[in-house]
Amino acid sequence: MTDLMGSKEDAGGLVPLVVDVDGTLARTDLLHEAALQFVSRHPLETWRLFQWTLAGKVRLKAALAERVDHRGNEVPLDEQVVAAIRQAQGEGRPVYLASASHARYVEQIAERIGGIAGIFATDESRNLSGARKAECLNQAFGVFGYDYIGNAAVDFAVWHSSRTPMLVSTTRRFRDRVTRTFPHAQPVAHNPVALRSYLRLLRPHQWAKNLLLFLPLVAGHSFDAASILRAAIAFLCFCMAASSAYIINDLLDLPGDRAHRRKRLRPLASGAIPVSHGPPIALVLLLGALGGSLFLPPWFSAVLALYVALTLLYSLYLKRRVLIDVIALGALYTIRVLGGVAAAGTEESPWLMMFSLFLFLSLAVVKRCSELVVQRNAGKTATIGRGYRTEDLAVLVGLGAASGYTSVLVIALYIASPEVQMLYRHPERLWLICPLILYWISRVLLLSYRDELHDDPVVFALKDRASWIVGLCTGAVVAFAV
């Protein structure tokens, strides 16, 4: 489908309906998403974005269209705008799409909608935005010869030339501005961004992982006020850094998230929050985390910087490398424990670090197993944006079990070591921890294979009654042994 020029007479006297794409029909910006996907797939070539931008928007959009397949069939659409299109088509009116996005992407959206009479879009010679879009539509249909659905200030130039301005808004202020300028404007959809969507974007339920920062205090029996305060500040820093990392990962993994049965509901993937809001929020959170780390020992700042660097490397590259990705995820858990050691100033325990390394590697493998089970049950052979195939599931389950059981072996060796005598009066009672952890790891693996486990085992544990019972029993055993 190409740029089609027509007239109202060509449509049998019926007034055409012209629909904008970015932020109107599509609940996202196709240019922003294309740029993010380019960074995700070619991180070492990110500098090219600046080069193309300096050459002009036409060059930028054309270059991205050549290199990034946007997958228009997965982009979230505004159902109310789709309903308006269907109504117009039912009346026999021709419907056109007009967008500043590149024609290649707009064609994909048009094919997905079906029944679109033609498109007007940016190509290698023009950037179809604002006044240029109005001029193009006026040449095709005549001034006041079409109705136009838009959503942004740049659409005012088109609305001035349309018969009926039709509006998709996200704020009451913008809606009122349009209706003051165009009293006869017709609202099509009002999609305010809810505060809870921003809260979901931060994934506060994932902050529970940062409780690992307090583990060195518990293991070393360091419960003085100063140590607890430093650990609390470290917890806040890691929460901000983690939320920043989750946002960056969501931005770079939009296609994969939209193909997932649960992740497609995330704010950025679903279009509940504009993609353009993600980078500034992530930057503010990152700066807040690094700023808060200045109140703690320099060693903690170094650990936090390592965490940030590894999460960024994971989002850009490591998550697509088989097995390296789960090792990186396990390392991110262990870095949290190391951050707790650095913040509280406790002595680093090799036993704690070994236990963390093997246990969290096991949980990272379980996370991948859960994703592969979903793909297997959906009849798919591979995961989008990952290097795994469903036939790898049997191997990964074995790796997860081996790593998890090794963490229990570390506990057993620790109980038998001379160091434990210094902290516990009845260290022999700690042996009861081993069957508890063995049961929990085995159960998590079994539920994962049955597709009864949330794709993140830590989130699952927070909601699982059996996990809470195991945790309480483990705590009771430790208290009983002190």
C-alpha cells in the first residue's frame, strides 16, 4: 500500500475520514519505538542516531525504517479509534491513515486494520508533519473536504483545514484547548495516564529482592542502629536503581513483552504510559540512587555502580546470550548481598557469597524455565529476544536443580565449619534448614515445569503460602540455634 491521492468525488461524494497514527490510532510513537529497537539490537551503533538526527528527520526515519522491522501487528491500538474507523467504513466512507512516521510502518498498521483506502506518510523526500500534512491532505481532498482524528498540538494545522476536527486526548487541559479553538470538535477518546500506571512502571513488588541487603546483618548478627540505618539507605538506593533498570529493560524489550501473556500488560508495552516518558523517569531514578549512595561508604557506591553497569549491559546485550543471561541475573542478586556488606561495614563472609551465588543462579534458571514453559504450551519453539528454544527446557531444569542443591551443600559445609561456632550456641540445630531449602527449591522447579509459577520466582514466593511457611520455619531454626 502506498501514498494514495484522491478526492471527495472519488469516494462517491462521501467525506473521507483521515486518522493520525502516533498517539491516536497507535497508543505509542512508532519513531521512538524504532529508535529503541535499534539501540537494543545494535547498542554499539547508538551514535548513528545522533548522526541521522543532525541530517534531518527524513534521514532519521528512513535509516531506521531500513534497519528495524517494527512489527506493526503487535503495536497497541486505541480501541475507540478503531471503533470510529469501523463506523466510518460501515457507512461506506473511505478511511485514510496520515502520519509523520515512515510509510513502511504506517503500511503495516493499515494492513492490520484492513479496509484502509490509502496512506499519507513520511518517505525519503518529505517529513509529513503539521503544515506539510495539512497541505498534502488539502491537495488530495480539498479544504474542509475531510474529517481528521488527531491527538497533539502539531495537528492544529490539519484541524484548521478539516471539516470536523476529531480529538484523542490524554489531558483535560489539552482537550479544553482544542474545544476552545474548535467549538465543533468531536471527542473520540480520552485516555488520561493514571498515577497507578506510573507506580506499576516502577515495579515496587520487585523491591522485595532488595531485602537481600539486610542479609549480611542477619548472618553476622549486626543489629546496631547505625548498621540498620545504613542498610536502609542502601535499600532505598537499590530500589531506585532497580526501578530505573526495569524501565530501561521494558523500553528495549517492547516486542518481546507484547508477545508474552502477562508482560504485554505492562504500562509501556500496553501503551498505558507513552514510551517517551520512560527515559526521563529512568534517568531521574538513576541519579537519585547514585546521589543517595554518597551518604554511604565509597565501597557501596562502587558496588551500586557495578549493579547499574551490569543491568544496562544485561538489557543491551547479555539477555540474548544463552546461559550468560542467567549467570548475569544470578550475579545481580549476589551484588545486592555484597551491597549490604559494603553499606553496613560488616565483614564479608565467603560462605554467604557462595550460598547467594548458587541459590540465585538457580532462581535465574527457574525464571527462564517459566518463560519456556509458556512458549511450549503456546505451541512456539523459541522466545522472542532470547537465545533459548523450548527443547532446552529439560537441560535448564537440570541446571536449576544442580545449582539450587549446591547452595544447600554450601549451607551444610558452613554448619560443619569452625566459623559457625562463634555465632551460634547450638549450631547442630541449623541442620534443619537443609531439608527446608531442599523442599522449597524442588517445589519451585516442579511448579515452574507445570506452568504454575510466576515467571519471577521471587514475586511468586511473596504470594505463596508454602514459601512463607518455609521462610518462617527457617527463621525459627536460626533463632533456636542462637
